[in-house]
Amino acid sequence: MTVPSETSTAEATGVPLAGDILHSVASKMGLTAEQVERSLAEANITLKNPAAADRRLRMLRLRAHGVKHSGEAFTVEQGFSTGVWAIVHPDNSAGKTSLLEFLVWPLRGEPRDLPPDVRSWVRHLSLDLAVAGRAIRIALDIDPNAQPALTGRILTADTAEQLLAADDSGNGLRLLEHASGTDEVDRSIGSFFLDALRMGRTSLWQTGGGADGGGAPQVHGWASYFGACYLNPGGDEILLGDVNAVGLSARLMELFVDIPYSTVLTQLSVAGKRERKTLSQEKRRAEGDADARKTDRAAWQKELDQLSRQIAELRSLASQDVSPLLQTADQAAARLQGAQGQLRGAEQDLAETNAARVRADQALLDARETWQARRVLGRLNPVCCPRCEEPLDRVRHQQEREDASCAVCTRQLPEVDEETAEVLLQDLESQLESAREAEEAAVRQRDAAIATVTDAVAEQRAAAGALQETLATSQNHERLRQMELQAAGLEGRLAATGSVPEEPPVPVSAQVVAAVYEAVREAVDASAKRLFPAMNTQIVELATRFGVQNLDSVRLDRSGKVNAVKAGVKTSFKSLSRGDRLRMRIATVIALLRVGADRGVAAHPGLLLIDSVAAEEVTEVPARTLIAELQAIAKDLPDLQVVLTTAQPDLVDDLPAGQLITRNGEHLF
């Protein structure tokens, strides 16, 4: 088989590049490709260009030693090449399955069917391998007296020759990883093979899973994938794999036929279902809260209706009780406002008459102090020189009154006629008398307004006091206030719980995941349509060669169903006989290898382990045919390595003696 290159296979197969998918989704959603990538990263998803993987796995040598329960030590050292190998012994409990499980343990991380008593015998197991062309040793050491009892090492060498030349302790090999304890060793081996064979873990949505039963992702790793190498017995109803999980068989088929983007499609599917579960939970919680409130709301509404009727009745009674007092208080307040307005007017009039009286008094005084004509007749009082506008000081004005000299030019003022001056003085006295009378009248008017305001204040205070006293002592009013507060509380509760729960908004990141899922699913479906027809043809040919009778056709689909037609009748996989199930299972794996070889892709490890190959057969003919055909196919697939067990030596007579693992004694080890 051609070793696959590390370059992207998208261009050669017509599969869209990751960048094309990102830009297409971004364009449809009005986003940038970077924003789409960030949304995927939030879901721990990375969309990469598909690249051919080299998943070839070939066993080179098994070493095992330990101590049986009887105290007898045992040692196993067995080399392997490609082709068909058989572990053969006619007796039951001779160790055929145990030897096969010695291979499985370091390959899988944990044996699948190793008898507990045999497991307790083992002290050391090491398996030399070629993993994607890399020389690897997986060594397990068991010390029953240590805690933990199991330790594991993964070592490497530059070449297979260096690997095989190293002793059990691994001197001369480079340590890649060390682990202690059953769980840690299992994780270490599983992680190593996933990385070395470029396979990621698969999350499949388990309906009904999770603590709440609403579904949860179930993660599958190398141990689940290894079921496509270590085939189930014929009685098992699963096509591929040994874990009964919905969708896993289909996932293994997509993985090992190397359908581009199949892994990321499962990640997108799980992310979308997880988001839908979250939104559904939010909606159910809101609906549950609303349902729980229905009984409460009915009681609240009934109580509010009763309160509303009582409040209406009490408001009518309260209105009748205090309406006269309210009217009296309003009238008293209006009268007080009017009286205060009148007082302000009277005070303004008094201020004006007082100013007029002061002016008249001053005019008479000035006239009596001076007989100057300009002062008496013209009533001029210059404040500055009319030419230069220089202010006249007080002394000038004083001299004008005393000396009858002009305050401006200092010349003597002309004499005024005495009779004329007397007339003017009488007129000024008359004006002063009128101003005094007007001022006295304004004072009387102001005093009357003050009295009116005082009376109005007293009246208003009395009316307000009577109203407050009535309200404070009114039983109906206090009860009404309490009822109104209670009704407001009920209305608030009803308003807060009355709206119908809205659909929770779908986050943009979830919309992006859904859009990318659709785009990737389209690409995966297109690849499946190209690859599955070739798989169907190969399975029919191989299954017929292996002894499945009257098989007209099969039609694989992405759900992992075979959809076989036998003698014109549709036949499900679980409806096949136990022997036919095993033959169909082997035919499917060989078809994966053949289709991969035609594409130059090593997507399946090329390793098959089959326990009790003839256990399901009524006669030996079908089993002999199966083994012979496997041997013939191995010549066409030079990287294929098959190890099977059988209790019928005659079935493997045609295999080379060097590829028979057997022993003449009672046990194989």
C-alpha cells in the first residue's frame, strides 16, 4: 500500500477546503470568517482541511512471562509478520483466547476477555509494533506486591531492527511515556495511539443521558475504535466495534474509510444538541415557574377582585364623611389667599403715599430755607456745570441756600417777590397736608388688611385641623389605606408573573455552529455518496467469497446500517445468522482496507483479531472457506495482518507452518 502523504486531500477528492466552508457560512450570516472561527473555538471545534492519515499498525513481536497459580513459570516469545496467523489448539482452556488477549492488552490499554486467573499470572508483557511506520514498544509490568501493581512504558527506536534487538528491560530504547495504575496506563496507551494514528476522540450524543435525563455527550476513544480491529463474535448484533452506543458503528465506518470532515461533523452535532438542550432547559424552567404560579395567580386574582369591590364601597363612604370639611378647608384657603393679596396691595399703597409725603415735606422745608427764585419757582437743583459737566459739590449748594449765590457761577441770585414766594409756600403747605392725609388713610387700609389676614389664617388653620382630625380618626379611611396597599401588592405580583415565557434567544455562536454543521454535513454526504457504492460492491463480493449465501446487495448508509438483500428479501444485520454476521463484519473491514488502498489511504490500521473463528459454524466448510479467502486477500493487501484462534487444526492446514501458533502439550504456555 502506498504511504499516504501529509498534504491535504481536499483538492484531489473535490472536497471543499475548510476556508471555503468558513467564508461561505460567514457570507450567509453577514459575518467574517474570523468571527465564524471564533464561534467554533468557543465550542472547542477547529475546522481544518482534510489530510490523509497513515494509520498502519503491524505487530512485530510479543513477549510475556509470569507465574501460574501452581507456581510454574511461563514464557512466551512470538514474532509476527503480515498475513494470516492462527492460534491453534484442539482443547478448550488451552490458552488460545489468553494468547490473543496478550496481544490485545498492550494494544487496547486493557484486555477485553482475558480470564481473571490468567491475568493474575502475568508479570511482564511487551509488544513490539510498527505504528504508522514508527518502531514502538509497549511494555507492561505487574508486581502484585506493589501499589499500584501495574506500570506501563511506551518506548521507541530509530528502526524495527533496533527495537527487536532490545531486551525486555528496554535498554537502548528511548522512553516516550511512563504510567502507573490501571486507569493511568489505559489512558496513556489510548492517548498514544490516538496521537500516533491521528485520530481524535469522538463525542456522540446520548439521548436520555446526563444527570437530568435530557441527553449528554458520550466520549469514545481508542478502546472504542479498537473494536474495528478486534472483531466481535458472530452472535453480537453490532456491525463494527464492541461498544453498544448509538451511532458508534457508523462513526467507525466513516473514520476508517476516511470520509473527510466526519470527525468535526460529530463535534458540531454534539455542540448543536448541547446548545438546544440548554435552550430547552431554560424554556422548561420558565414554563415550570409559570405553571407553578397558576394556582397562586388564581388565588391572588380572587383576593384582588374582593378587595377592589370593598375599596370602591369604602371610597364612597369616605367621600361622604369628609366632603363638607374638605369644602370648608378649600374655602378658608381661598379666603386666606385673597386677604393676603389685599394686604400686599395695601402695603404697596402705604409705601407710595409715605414717599409722596416725604417729598412734600422736603419741598416745603427747602422753600422756607431759601428765597431764591430759581429754587422756589424753577425748583432747579443743578448737579453739574452745564458746560464742562463737572459735578457740583455739596458746599456750593449750601452757599446757594445761605448766600443766594448761584451754585454754578457763584453770582448773586436775583431777588424774589415776597408775595409770590408766600403764595408758593402756602401751596407747598397744602400739598404736604394732602400727602399726610393720604398716608394716614393708607395706614388705616394696611391695618385693616392685616386684621383680615389674621382672621383668614385662623379660619384656615381651624378648617385644616378639623379635616386632619377627622381623617386621622376616620375608621373607614384607615381601612381604605390598608386595603389600597394590599391591592397594589397583589397587582404587582400578578404583573410580574402574568407574562407568557418567551422563547430564549438563540446565541449567535449557536447559529454559527448550526450553519457550519449544515455546510459540513453537505460535504460529508457528498463524500459518502462517492465512497459507499465502492464499499457496497466490495462487501457483496467479499461476503459471498466468505460464504454468505444468496446475498444480492448491500447498501451502507451513514447510520451504520448494512441494508442487505438476500434472495430478494430485505434483511437487517441482526436478522442474519451468527456465522453470516461474522463474515459480513470481516467483509466490511476488508472492504474498508480495499477502498482505502485504491485511494492510497491507510485509514484502517490493517490489523484484524478474530477469536474462535469457527465457533458459529455448523460445519467446517464455511470456516475453511473464510480462512482460505483471507489468505488470498492478504496477498492483495500486503499490509494486512490477521490473527485468529480456532480449536480445529484442520481449518488452517493451508497456512504456512511458521504462521501457526500451536503446541503439542496440554496448554499453549
